[in-house]
Amino acid sequence: MTADIQFKLSGSENLPVVALSHSLGSSMIMWEPQMQVLEEHFRILRFDTRGHGGSAATPPPYSMEMLVSDVIDLLDSLEIDKVHWVGLSMGGMIGQGLAICAPQRLLSLCLCDTMSIVRAEMKQLWKNRIRSGERFGMNHLVDFAMERWFTEPYRTSSPAAYRRIREQFLTTAVAGYVGCCHAIYNMNFLDQLSEIRVPTHIMVGDQDLATPVAESIVMHEAITDSTLKLIPGGAHLCNIECTADFNRSMMNFLRAQLNWEVPTLNLSTFHNARTILPIRVFWKIHKIISARTKFVQNYS
């Protein structure tokens, strides 16, 4: 069953696209701490996964194949051929599915606080989560989720970003939450990780209880040439709690994939081409080179 997927696409059409995929029980709002560092250098695609945020909540259960198919359909509808994928938790699981089933759609893969399988000892926890959601709603689940998503000192300080994530969790459709829980429960990419060939960077908070560091190490060891970064003091949503460290690691990885070494063709030498290029073409290329030069200065 298809679903209407809500999305936001921002930035210049001339820039490479970064797709941001959120966690279970959240929405595209969780990526707000990353927008400023990304928006000057990339076209950014944010979207709400099926059953979350403004996207339609079709009846559960869902499968991971269904969530991957939703992404491919969205990219096709927007005529976007390839993206740099940044996915956290469930978003990282969807990213693994894309890398395995549709690698031609990815330029690179950033897997954040995620895992490749729900292990046998965790199956009952996920069954309980599904039952609790169905019987009692999101209010019954929110405290347990927040305890796993953020460290106790961060929750106690209750910054605005934390309160907004908590409110978003409470407004998530039960059908969407339960549907995606089923997709995660049945997911198993473990034996296919070695098939991933796109450049891959893995990040995880060293205090993450939801998807522990050990799961990131498994992915790192299985995915050829992948890199692994532990975020000190970060729990599950370390992109929010440890924004500076998260953004630095993410941007350094993206810079490496884009190979923005600048300048085999830099601004000073490029100005000589103004006399032979049509003026509209000249200024279009000038804008791209200027943005890339500033990117390298900021993240080197």
C-alpha cells in the first residue's frame, strides 16, 4: 500500500543532495541542528517516514522493504537520481536497505546510532513496545523512549530541543509507530552488510542504550572501508545532544566524498575565463566554486 510522504526540499538545484532520515517516533524536525551547516553547501531533502509527522499512517504492519520503497518512489517523483544519505536509528536502517537493494541511488552513506538486526534477546522488548502502543498509546511509551534517547543530565536541563522532540513523539500516530516497530522487529541486514560498497561512515553516541556501540562495531567490521566515530557523551539522538561533535564528523565525511580539495580551478584562475564564457554560465560556476571554497575553509 502506497502512502503520501511529506517532504521538504531546500537549497540550490546545482548542489548535491543530502537526504536526512529520522528515527522511530520522530520526524524531520529532529534534523534542525544540522540544517545550518548543510544548507550552504547542499540541497537538502528531509522527509517524514510513513506513519510519522505529516506522512500518511497506513494500517500496520510495515516492512523495511516498504520503507525503502517509499524512499525510492519519493526520489523518483522528485527526479533525484542519487543522494548522500544521512540516517539515524530507523533512518540508518532504511539507509542500509537502500545500500543493499538500490545502491545506484546512493553517493554515500552515513549511519548514525543504528543497527542491522534486532537480536533474539531484544525481541521481547519490541513485542512489548508494539503491544503497549496498541493498548495504551504514545503517552505510555514516551518516558521510556526519552530515557534511551538522551542522557539524564540533558533531560533534567530540559532544553527547548528536548521538549520539542518529546512533543513530537507524543503526536506520532500509533498506527505509524506500531507499523515501523514491526519493520524494525523483522529487519535483518546482518549477512548482507558485506555487500555494501558505497562509502560509509558510522557514528554512535558512546552512551547510546537503544542501539549500543557494539552494533556499530559490527557494521564497521562488515562494511568494507567504512569509518567509525564515537561521539563522547552522546546517547541515542546525539545529533541533538552533541550537535557540534556530530556535525563535525558528518561534514568531514561529506567533504571527503565530494573531494572538494579546491583548487585545480580556483577563483583567481577562473576569472580569466570570463572573457570566453557566456556571462550566465560564468556566474553560475562562480557561485558553485565560491560555496565549495568556503566549505573547505570551514571544515579543514
